[in-house]
Amino acid sequence: MLQLNGERPAWRLPFWLAVALLSLPILAWAQDSSSAGAGSLSESTPKIQIAIIIDDLGLRLEQDLRVLALPGAITNSVLPSAPHTHRIAALAARLGKEVMIHLPMESVSYGQLDAGGLTGEMSHDTFKRVVESAVAALPEAVGINNHMGSLLTADPERMRWLMEIIERQTDLYFVDSRTSVNSVAFYRARDRGIPSLSRDLFLDNDLDERKIERQFDALIHVAKRRGKAIAIGHPNRQTIAVLERRLPMLAKLGVELVPVSELLRPKTQKVPLPQYVEPEPEPVRIAKRDVYEEFIMPSGLLGSPQPLRFFRRDEY
């Protein structure tokens, strides 16, 4: 290009600016390609999933209701013969929360066994009747885990009995709470082809909230390392307080809270949870208004101004 009097025409751009402008389409294309690649990578990356089981439900109504009000897919393990068993299980099912049978089993260190528990001294027939009674008491349940049981879960013969009953008469999954390092429950369940998992950690062996927070962090760490993890907690006020704070933060960490059954499903198959079906007999109306009705009516959790109706009578 000709220049007049050795001067550059006013319309001519500086070299660096011309290069920058010419590079913009290339940079935009590269950014689009990078974004598309990141999106496809995100879609193909397996989700990090955790399941949290809250045990011992059915004993303390107010604490149990706080558990059911926790955000997300907490799995609720209900004692089969507790004072509030049926009310808590029915409400959990109506709220779309997964229910398990928290089956009491004989322990090494505790002399007192909860009602409806299994012992090593039972005959096979008695053992079978107790398991069948627990299953019948909680039709909402889709799984079983052991309550205590450090003695019984280490007994290969009794665990064989239990898994035979579960496999032949139910479609329940089993979670070994691992209250003993000698437990064979998970292995016996697996041998019978029962969908089964083993607990990774307890959240609240110590009821100091700072230590529960550390256990929650450990749960996330295990899940990020292995892709999934399962923890067990209890309806203590300290545990509930920690979960109320931490559960809403899971999405930011890239972690999904799922029911236990989700961890047992093939990741290529999404199967809806079984829907709760109310029994046909005429319901028995609750005569008195207590903390339970205070919970379900003003909160609108059930989407109805009417109190929940029940089909069994509880001693409360």
C-alpha cells in the first residue's frame, strides 16, 4: 500500500489490533467447542451419590417428624414394634420417602432386646415367625437393616435363615449395618442373590455436632473416591441439626442424595419407586389431636387440610 509523505493512512489499523480482531472468530469457535466438550463430558460422568439411613424411627414422635421434614431422599428405617411405627411409616410413604424395616437382633453387649427382635436361641420356626411379623407390620418397607445385632449378624447359620426368608418370601433389599467387624450378614445376603449393601460409616457415634460434621465430610470424601457411599445416623437433635445445615449444600458439591434402592439399581435403568397403596378396610379416625396432627395439618406436607387417617391402632 502506498503511503503519502511517509505517513500511514488514518484508516489503517495498528498491526496488533488487526491480529486481535481477526482472531476473534477463531477464539469463539474454540470456546464453543470447549463448552460442547465439557457439556458432553459432564453428561457422561457418573453422578456422585450418597444414601443416608436414619435408624430407630418409631420411638420418639417429635424427633421422628423432624427427620421426615429433612430435605431430600433420606431413607427411614423404622422399628417394627415401636409405639409410633405405623404412623411414621405411613407418613414417610405418603411423603415419598423410602422406608426400611429396622429389625432388632441380639447384641453382644446389650441385655435388653427391643420388641420384635431375633435371638440366637430361637428355633427356626420362631425365628421365621418373628421375621414374617416384622415384614407384615411394615408393608411400606422396601428394605431391611439390622438394629444392633453384633452377636446375631456374626452367626452364619442364623444369617442363612434370615436371608432364605427374605429371598423366598419378599422382594426386599438388605443393608448390613455392620455393628460388628465379624458380621457375615452382607455376604449371606449376596450369596442368596438379595440386593445388598454394607454401611460405610456412622454419622453420630459421638453426639458432638462438630464430630458429626466431620463424619459427614468423611461420607462425601468416600463418595467422591468411590462414586457412592452409605451412612447411618439416628434421630438425635444433634444429628438432625447437622443434616438440616448440610443437606441443602450437597448440590454445590456435585453430590446427589438418593434413597438406598437407587444405589442398587443399574445406572442405565431408572425404575420408579413402588407407590404406596392404601389398604381397603375402613380407616380408623384419630380421636385426639397431638404433635403428629400439628405437623401434618398446618405444614401442608400432605397437600390436604384433612388429618391423615390410619388403618391400625397404635399405643400412644
